[in-house]
Amino acid sequence: MNLYLIRFSPGEYLAPGVDWLNTNFHPFFEGVTKLIETVLGAIETALLYLPPYAMILVAVLLAGFAINIRAAIISLVALAFCFGAGLWTASMQTLALVAVAVAFSVAVAFPLGILASRHRRFEAGIRPLLDIMQTVPPWVYLIPAVMLFSLGRVPAIIATIIYGVPPMLRLTTLAFNQVPKDLLELGQATGAPPRAILFKIEIPSAMPTLLVGLNQCILLSLAMVVLAGLVGAGGLGAEVTRGLTRMEMGLGLRAGLAIVAIAILLDRLSKGALQGRNNLHPA
């Protein structure tokens, strides 16, 4: 007697759809692959163009002049550790991958978050989808990405973007919902257009919460780096994977600490760039 009266296999229904997409939209996926590879390759080339010592010096000077001395010191320590650990190339590859993924995630989540803060029905409609996206284990995103884009860096970035959108979108919605109503009324009373209210009142008021969302997006993107190493994305994720498969604790630990250094570097520089030189607060 068969005890399994109800059986449900999502793959039986999704696999034909994926095959259909591969057959009919192959030029589109190929174009997306070329676009991402071009952008990612350009950033990696720029990061690896100079010798490590020169790149560290440039990063420290830029952070010092554009933000403050604390950001310069953090840049020096983080990048010097990546170089001293013998993982400079892998660190720059990871930095490029995370930068591209976070940029795309913010580009998608920020306008949708503003829209959700203005339209309650839209927010209520996407809330279950965001719940599912944040509940599903992150490595699950790699499966359809690999099926559509094959192995390599592109499916890793696609999966990282999908994984990074929900926290940024949620916190963007929360940030704009928390903008004081009296400030909005004041802007409207002075006859300011909606664009001016958005950029001069809402975004500055929402900035603290937006920075939290950006921080979460960066951290979750870096969390995907290790999983991305399983599909040939390279970078520090590949080093962690190599340390795991070869049981090399030293390599895995060095790569893991380099990921932490990159996370701190991106977090502090992004906060400093958005808050401005004189408004950088310690986290």
C-alpha cells in the first residue's frame, strides 16, 4: 500500500519551463551574460591594473581625502591583510563581484522600496514574495541561475542580486515610511516639486535606515560569495571551497578573514561616501 497519497515535485513543472526559456530566450541570456562579464571584467582590470602596493596607496589616499582619516586607516588595514595573506587577486575578484551585485541589487530595490512606501497595496502584494525570498536557502538561487546561464561568474552574480534585493527593499520601504510627516507637509507648503521633496527631504531623512539596508545587502552578498565558489565564480569563495575540499584549515581561515576584511572595507567606505566627510559616525 502506498502511504504517499499526495506527491508534489516542483521540478516536474519547472524543468519544462526552464527548457523553454533556454530554447526561446537564449539570445537574451547571452546578452545579459556578455553585459555582466564586460562590466565585471572592466572593474577587475581596473582593480588589478596597478601593483598591490600602488593600489593600496591609491585606495588609502582616496579614502582619506574623500571621507576621513579613519576610512583611510580601515582601507590600509583591510587591503594590507588581503595582500599579506597571499589572496590579493582573489580579493579583488571578490570585491568586483560584490560591487556589481550590490549595485544591481540597490538599483532594483531602491525604486521598488519607494513605490512600496507610497502604495500600500503594492507593499502588501510583494510582502509574501519577499518573505519567500528571505526564507529560501541561498544556495537554492544558484540552481535556476546555473540552468539558465551555465557555470561561472554570471549565475553567481544573478543569484547574489536576487538574494540581496529583499533586505534592501524592506528597509527602503521602512525608511521612507518613517520620514516625519511634518517635513513632507512643509515641503509641499513651500511649493516644492515632488522631485525636490524626494532628494532634499525624504532621502536625507531616510538615510540612517537606508545605510542599514545597504549594510545588510553587502553582508548578504558576501555570504553568497562562498556559495558562488561552488559554481566557478572564483575569488575568495573558490579559496574557501578549496580549503574545505582539501581540508586545509589555514587556507580556509585566511580566505574567510579576507572576506571579513572586504566586508568591513565596503561597509565603512559606503557609509562614508553617503554620509559625507563631516557626518561619518562610528558603527
